[in-house]
Amino acid sequence: MRKLLLRFPWLRALLHETSLNRVKGAGVVSTALSDLKDHDAVNLAKGLSTIILSNTEAAAAVDHWIAQNAALEDFEKEYEWMRPFFVEIAQYNLATSNFGLQLRVFGGALLSTVDLITDIYMTFQFLNTPGQEGYGRTNAWLIGLTMLFQIIVAYGQNSKKLSFFFQDTLFILIGFKPALDAYRVGLGVEKEDHQVIDPLREMTFQKCVEVVFEAIPSSIVQIYALLLKKDRGLDAVASILVSAMTISFTSSMVSYDWDTSPTQRSKASFAYGFVPDKAWSRAVCFLSMMSLSFAHIILQTFSCALLAVTNKMWLIYYVSASTGLFFFYKIVRRDFYYYLNLRGVFRLVVSIIERFIIKVLVDFTMLIHLRNTCEMGGFYFLASILISLASSFVSSHIYSKHYEGDDKVDVSTLEAILAVMCAVWIASAVTFISVINKKYLRTFFSFEDAKTYHRRIVLNLRDDQEELKSGALTDHPDIYAAWGDELLKPWTLENWSRWEEEKPAWFTDAWIDNVPNHYIPYDWRVKYKKTKGRVDDPQMRRRSSLAQVKTLLGGKEER
């Protein structure tokens, strides 16, 4: 360390200032590595503290910090320990800072709470207004339905350890589950053996449930009620705008967090990385995503409300046809089942719910992360967006031609709303395309399916990325059935004994249970059966004794 400080005297100032975690006075440092001084190091440290404010993961913050400072990139090339060292510092600062993790946790909780308060306020307004009690009851049912689905998700995640499930249920009922999820992600909490998905995926899924089953339907109900009122108050308009802003922020944050995650960028660099590295460009990218989502939400919720006012059955036909077409597309491509390692009817139910949620989110919020091949896929994502935009104009035309109520909105007012929102949408889209990394534009046109996507991930990983590679075997076997024997089986057979000796953190009994029997060396298969009480999978138990012997000896199973 002494030699390092003699060569880089500014390093002492960098370490000291980083430990203080101060934001005030942060600036951009363009000085070359060889010319860095103490004041440059102080600015670098403050820059890291600033970046921590906008990230849920310490690794993502450090990745962004290094990418925007050429001097740090040069330093890392020579000293590989730099990145993990500063990730640990950032992890500590993220958890203890008065700004970082607390800002993300309570900021997200505040947004959700404000949205919930405005929805509850409008619910009571409806319940206390003669003739509008039905809208209030609908809003109340939506809030209850959202909590029910969030509890179901929590059970699916923690069914093997009910203490975690009861804890999550309590936070759901008091409205602080978003804060708990953000706290876990911020601390870098790893997936427990009893859990199905990691904390980042759980946080994403719970946010999506809230948006799909409460925020979006509630906005449609409020716009529907507003269209039928002759006296249109500002309180209803304010509630609708707050909901749209909250949904757009949530949607943009999900896409931003996933795309800037170092884990995702390392595992699937061909799919993640559209958010640029420079701080200013990142800010513009996020704001453009948020304004794009906001305009899309207003257009779609307004469109659905117009259809419902004109003829409720037309809205049902539109939603059913749109969702049915997406399901048909996925089924025809043999890509309907979700990639999670679930079994039987539960797998089917989860896949149906997940695909429905994805369709609603894309149609209403334009959540850019869902263009991912495992979710909707690039091509269908783009097609859905264009269809949604077109439906706004069609709904407006249908309302103008077929609705005859005394409270009918003027055509000029409808045209003005559409024109303003479309202008915001187009300006935001142009800005977004201009700042993102252009090589990821192709992800908006992709025809890939989940099986091919996961195969590319395995091929993309280096030999030293064993933990990421091991994740391929936590997916459903259908995902890697076609290529696993080629890419995964030789890898596991070659390294199994070493893993047993070294015991890497990911090499757990739960992971081993997911590995197909013929991917495990014969000697270890026998050992597991004798010493760990490990049993073969249900398919193995249904085979004849001769077939079991053949398989254990490495022979090919007869079909």
C-alpha cells in the first residue's frame, strides 16, 4: 500500500473523501490519471456519492462512476482490485448514507403513498356523491385486489419459509412493501435458497402488480367518471395526473435499474446497455423515458375511458382481442410458458398472469424493459406500442361519432388533448433515441425466443463467470433442453469435483437439486443418494429399475 501511495499521492484523499460520503461540490474530472491531484480526488469521491443517490445497487453506482471518468478506467486496467474494493465502500455508503438508500426507499414509498392517498380521497369523494357510489366501490375493490395479488406473489416467493411470507404480508397490508423491496435491493441482499426469484425481480414484479391491478384501472375509472360529469373539478384531474406521474416514474425506474445493473450487463451485454454512461446523458435518458411513459399512460387511459363511456362492450372486445392476439403469438412460437423453474398447474397459472401483466404494462406504460425477449420480445413490443397509439385516435373518433350524452366533451377539446400528448410522446421518443447507445436499437425489432436468448447468455459468459453461468440451471429445464447437453453438461461434468472441494457460494443443495441427473458425475450422484438423502426427480422415479441403472452409469435414457 505504501508503494501505491507513493506512486499515486492523491489516492489517500480519494479514500478519505469517499469514506465521508459528501455530495456538495461534486464536479466532473477530466484530468488524466498521471496528472491527478488531491482536489481532483476529492471531486471524484463526491462524484461517487452523487451517483449513489440515483442507484439501488452499489455495483451499478461504481460501474457508472468508473465509466464516466477516464482516469479511473486507466487505474482499473492496472489494478483489478479497484472495482470490488469501491463496490464494498459504495455498499456501505448506500446503506448508511442520509441520502442514498434512504432517498430511494422513502422517495419511492412517498410516491406510492401520495398516489394511494389521492386514490383513497377520490374513493371517498365518489362514495359521498349521489350517483357515483359505484366508482368508489370499484376503486376500493381495486386496492383490495392489488393487495391480494401482492400477497399471492409473496407466498409464491416464500412458500418454503412462512416467516418471510408473514413479514412481507404485514408490509403489504400497511402499504410499505415498495420500501422493503427497495431496502433489500439497496443492501444487495442475495436470493435465499427458499426463494424463487432474486430481490430485484421480486421488487419489479410487485411494482408491476400494483400498476396493473390498481394504478391503471383506477385512472381509467376516474377519467370515466370525469367524462360523465358536467362540472369537472380540478381534484379529479389532479388525482389522474398524480397517478400518471407515479406510474411513469415507476415504469422508468424499473427499466433504468435493470439496464444499468452490472450483473445484467455482464450476463447479457447484447441486451442490456442502452442507458449511456455519461451522467448528463443518463439523466436525459431517464427523463425522456418518464415523459414518454407519462404521455403514453394519458393517451391509453383516456382512450379506454372514451370507449367505456361510448359502449362498455367495445372496451371489453378491444382488451380481449389485444390480449388474445398476444397469447396466440406466444403460443404459436412455443414461448408462452415463463422461464421460472415452476411445475404443473402453478407454472401455467403464473405464466398466464405474467403474460397478462406484461401486455397491460406495455400497452399502457410503454415499460421499455419488457421488450426483453423473455418478456414480450422486441418485435411485438414495437407492434403493441404502435397499435396502442392508433387506438387513441380510433377511440376518440368512435366517441365523437357515437356518444350522444348531454355531457359529451367537445371534439376540439379531444383533439387538443390528443395533439398535446402526441407532441410530448414524439418529442420524448426523439430525445430517447438520440441519447441511448445506438447498437441497442436492434433490441426493439428482435424476433428471438427465450430459449435462444438464454443460450446466447451462456455463450456470452466467460469461463471465470461461473456464478452467472450457474444461473442457467435455475431456469425451467424446457429453456435449456435443446442446447444444455452441448453447453452446460460438459461444463458441470468437468468442474463438479472442484466445486465440491472449493464450495463456491452459489453451489448449494438447492442449486444441486435443480441440476438434471445426467449433468452430475456418476460418483457424485451415488454420494448424494447415500449421504445427502437426495432423491431423483419425479421423472426418474417413474422409470424402470433398468432405465435408472443405465442413466446412472452415464447411458442415454430410452424414450
